[in-house]
Amino acid sequence: MKSEFLLAFNQICSERGLPGEVVLEALQTALVSAYRRDVGASTTQNITAKVDLQAGQVRIFVEKRVVETVINPDQEITLAEARAIQPNAEVGDVVMVESTPKDFGRIAAQTAKQVILQRIREAEREAQYTRYVQQEGEIVHGSVQSITPQAVRLYLEGTEAILPRSQQVPGERYTLHQRLRAYVLEVRKTGRGPQIIVSRSHKNMLRRLLELEVPEIFNGAVEIKAIAREAGSRSKVAVAARQPGVDPVGACVGMRGVRIQSIVNELGGEKIDIIEWSPDAATFIAKALSPAKVLSVQLEEDLVEGRTANVVVPDDQLSLAIGRAGQNARLAAKLTGWRIDIQSVTEAATWALRQVNEDPNVLPALGAVAELLPTVATILRRHEQEGLPYNSEELLTLRQVIEGVWGYYASIRNAERARRVAEEAARRVAIEAAEAKRRAAIEAALARIPPQAHGIPLTETGLSARVLGHLERAGLATVGDVMEHMAEGDEGLLKLDGIGPKSLAEIKRCIEALALPEVEEEEKAAPAEEEAVAKIEAEPEAVLPTEPAPEVPTEAVEVAPKIETPEVVEEAPAEEAGAEEVVTEAVSVAVEIPELSVEEEEEEEKIEVKPKKGRKRGRRRRRQLIYDEETGELIARRRHKKEEEEWEEYW
């Protein structure tokens, strides 16, 4: 059977919606606080409480130090008593001693109650904050709890949410206990618990409602590309299909508009236009201006003025394209991200004819479209006199002329933009070149500063006390420091506080009086030895002179005659000044031909190079001379660098 203590513990956990570990920790903290209040224990003393939920028992343990003589019984314990608790205890150790009181006083019990309530309240606030911070950007359900001119408070399952006036739908009326759906805009952590800010006018609320009502959007078959919303009045939503064969507009509207109508009812009758998104900007803008019909869309992009779309609509569609107070055009601009200028076809055609008459360069640029100008003039005159609407053929003719004239001026503006871009690029290049030149001049000036200048203090230069004070405050202590600033020109010193033209002249005069030696730039010359060695290495291998070998009889020869080559000395070409002499030692090769076979004897030919720092003293080249029976000549062969078994022949 469960104890009453455990039943009460479980009841608190279920009512508060908190895990048992949190409530148990709050209970232990409360018992420790009550014990400290009851016995007057120090806050630095370690005290712990252990609760047995099944038995309903509480035990308090106090940390005490082992001493030989007890002076403070609340914090000290004798060695004998400590070893009864912990057998290996020694003097100076710390042991935990049970010190559970028989009963707490009234004040201690009240303290425990307050601590428990405070800890449980803090745990509730933390749990609420953790719960709702994860729901940012989602829709929650609540009921209206209070209404004030500044905000409406909603009750959300144990906590409150604030619907500010700025996030309310204009014209929407609320009543007490009314059920509402709201979009969680922000969750703030405060000392009095989480502050949840909700909204009903945010455009993402419409996005979440569409995801809830349209399964294709929730599953990813249809994607919401953009949303433009004026809460309480009208909204435009651009959707695109991510799977072939899916109609994005039909999926959002639903059968007989059932899906979109439920969203309209939730938003208080707000009108919603579902538009199919298109990657072509002109097509997308034309659809965004629906329900108006668009005749022509001309796009123009400028880095300064931004992106502009010039839209031409029939005369009877002009007011519909603009909308009430410009709402339709404004929402279309927000949806597409383009600035939209709307004109009627009559106004645009009149402008085109006026430009042709005023600017003589327009007519040659129109080409074949120029033949339609008389027809356009006739159409406009008849429309003005009779007031009849344009038919489809007339609209097509007007459109061609309008687009031709507009294209001519657009090309001129594009050329002007390209020219400005080129000028700006050239200006930046010139600035970078000037800056690089200035840095090079500064580096050259810094290189000419003599090293001893950094060892001369400014106090020995004869400068006035006022100038010395300004230089010291700027962190300059030696003549070298001043010369480093002077390397940047006069501005390097004039930018310092207190340094003006007179002070600059005094500084220059004093530094010139020091007569410091100038540092000459060191010239780096390529060593002649390196050039000579490089040229020697690039020369082809010399073919050793050979003598014709005697005819060899068919009988076996026991000892072959020894052929010695004379000593060969190679000299560097005369035109290479400073070239090193290359000496080739004598190479003697013995050729033996026992039974028409040649025995090879290798000799090393060593080319000695004059020792040079950082280079090897010489290179070894292996040679082999063999006798060729067919030609009757000696052949010099060299061992390959990579594989010792391979040889290269040199005739």
C-alpha cells in the first residue's frame, strides 16, 4: 500500500505537470533550508537531505570535520565518533553525519513551504518556456481572456499569450471566451515567466493555415514561393508544383473552393488570390496583377534605381490593375519584388508617337515597326472620336509600336549604365594603382631610414618642449619613429594632435641638422659561377675519341690488347666570362675479346667543379667503352640515371 506521502507527491506532479525529479529536488532543497533555519547552520556548511518516497521518511546529513577536541558540535566531531561512521577516518577529514531533527519548528516549516512553492513555480515557468519556444512560427489555439485597448490576452493551456494591437487584424472584433487561432511570433524569457507574443496579421500565419488545410502543401507536392498580405483586406499567394501533373492553384482552392473558403472564414473574410509562380519575371508579374489582363511587360534593371517593370494594360483594365487605393499593384510589387509602373495602352501609344515626332533618332531604330506608325495614329484618332474599345488586332499593333519605342530607349539607358559601370571600374583601378604606388613609395622611404636613427632620442635633437610633448603623447620616442611617420609624407606628422605647419618645419630642420648618413640600396648581381655551371650542365656529353680496333681472328684470343685513351681536357667557351675550368681525367679502358665475346671494364670519369658554397663539389659520370664488331669502332656508353641496368649509346 502506498504511503500518504507518496500519494501527495504524485498528486503534485500530476496537477503541476512536472516530472517527479523536479518536485523531489524542490522538496530536498526546502528541507535543507528548513534545517538551516531551525538550527542556525552556516550557509557554507554542506547539508543534504534524502527522501524515501515509499516509506515517507526524511533524513538530514550534515558535513562535520574530524578533530581531537570538539569546540563547535554543529560543525565538528571527535575521531572516535567519526570512525563509528567511517572506519578509515582521520583527524582533519570531513564526514557526513546524520542530524535529522525530531520535529521542525513553525518558522522552519513555513520556510520549507515557501521554498517548495517557489521552486515548483520556477520549474513550471521553465517548462512553459521550453514548450512554447519550440512552437515559435507555429499556430496555437487559445481563448480570449481579457480585452484592453493595447492588447488582447489569450489563455493557452496554463499560460497567457499577448496579442498586441499592432499584430491584430484591422477591423476584427473580439469577445470574451472567443476561440482563436494565432501565430506564435516570439517567446521572451522574463522574471515572471515566459512572455508569449502572438499575431494574427503576420503573413506566415496564412502560410501555416494553407499547410493545415492543403495536404499537397504539407506533403511537399506544392510549394509556396511568396506571400504578400494586407491583413483583413487582401492577400496574394504564389504557388508552384514540385511534382509533374499537379495543378498548384487547383490544389489550394479545392473542390468548389472548399479549402480556401475555410481559410477565408478563419481570417474574417479576407480575400485571397492564388497565383501560379513562373520563373520568367515578365510572366510572373502579369499573373500577379490578376484579375486584370496585361498587354505588355517591359523589364528594366538598374543598380541604383532597382528593378522596374513597365506594364501596359487595356484602358478598361487600368483601374482593375491598380486596385482600390493602389492595393492590387502594391501587393503585386511585394509578391514579385519588382517596382511596377502601370499605363493604359492609349497613354503608352500616345507617348510612343510623341517620341517619334520629337526625337529623329527613334524612327531609323524602329525598322519594320516604323511602317505601323500611320496605322497607330489612325487607331488612336478613331478611338478618341468614337470612344470604342480596341479590338485584338488593334491592340497587337499598338503593342508592337510601344515595345519598339520603349526598346530603343531601354538600349540607350543600358549603354549609359554600361558606360557608368566601366568608368567606375576604371576609377577603382586608378585608385588601387595610386594606393599601390603610395605604399611602394612609403616602403622605399622606410628602407632609407638609417638604423642608428632608432637609437637617437628626441630629447637630443634640439626640438622645443612643446613639440616634444606632442610627439611623446603620440608615442614617438626616437628619431627613427619620427622618420617612419615622415615616410608617409607631411600628412604622417600633421595628423598627430598638436602638430601644425610650424611644428613640422621645426621637426624637419632638426632632423636635417643631425646629418644622418643615407642608406644605399644594395644591388643584387647574379654570380658568374652559377651561370657558368648552369651552362656546362646544359651542354651535351662529349664523345670520347676512339681508335679503330684491329681485326680479330676467328681463333680465340687469350689476352686482348689494351687501348688507352689520351687525357682529355675540356675548357669553357671563351665568351663566358668567369666560367669555371672543367678537367676530365684520363680514362683507360681495357677491351678483352675471348672467343668473340667482349668483357667490359668500367672506369669513372670525374668532372671536378670549383667548390661553391651550397653546391656539390663534383659530379660523377659513368662511361663504358666496348668494341663493335660490325663497324670496327669503339662505342662509348653511359649508365642511365634511373636504372643501372639500362645504358644509353653515344656514337
